[in-house]
Amino acid sequence: MEEPEIETRQPIALKGNEERIISATSKKALDLSHKMRYNNNVNKNKLRKVVFTMTNKMTQRDYFNEIIALAKANDRQDLVDFAEGRIEVLDKKSANKKPTKTQAENEGYKDAIRSALATVDKGVTVTELQGLNDILGALSNQRVSALLRQMVEAGEVVKEIDKKKSYFSLAVTNEVEGE
């Protein structure tokens, strides 16, 4: 038994981007329609991946570095000089920034943490640390914990974990004086 001939027509847009081929009597046309929907979904997934990678925006510094690379490849020293000058301006802007009000407050709190940790011989928890100092007692547990995390990353404080509890102490510094 021969299969009936497929009657083909131009794709008709239905429901957004989905397209189907209208045919009268063929199972093949339905299979083709299914394949088109599958391919559309695959293409949408690829598009989502591309959009996701595009969310990492390039900074001005990145653009100027790209210009420098392209200009050097094309022997355009004037563009290289321009882009390098712009990068210098960006460096000057970032060097002149003052700490914000919150950053200045946090430095005072970090001094209070240093003085409180200097009074104890062993590691203390965040709650115990807040009990040692009235200034730290007024802060939330989360804020003191965040400040301690910053100090651990800077190497000023040592964090030890024992039975799922974090204990903090001052880092020991080896300073050699007057040689």
C-alpha cells in the first residue's frame, strides 16, 4: 500500500513562535510538525544560554583593553594612546574614593572586636564576643559575624570550627623589632 502524497503549504504562525505545517492526510506531516516544535525548543534553550552569558557585562576597562588589542594588531598607536589614557583616568577615579559612612562605622566596630578578642585567651563564639563588649552587644549577631568574616579574610582573626560551632581568636603575628 502506497502512502498518500503529502500536500504541503507554507508554514502558518500560530501561538507566538510555534509553527505547524498544515496538511490534509499524512502522518509524515504531523511528524514534521513535531520536529519543528522540538527544534524551536532546542533553539530557545541555546538562546537562553547565550542570554545568560551576556549578563556578564563588560566594564569600560574591558572595552578599552579590547581597543588596545585591536589597535596594536592594526598598528594604530593613536588609538592605543587614547585607550591607555582613558584607563589612567579610570584608575584615578577609583583611587580617590573615600570610604562610605557604613565602612567607617565598621572600622570602629572592628577595633572593638580586636580589643575584645585581646582580652580572652581562647577562641570565643559570636554570642560570647557580644557579651564581652557593650558596643558589640548592641549589634546583631549577623553583623558581628559578617565583620568577623571580613577580618578572617584579611588575616586579622583566626576561625576554628569545633562540633559545628565557630570560635574566633586574634591571629598571632610574628614581628621582629629593631635590627
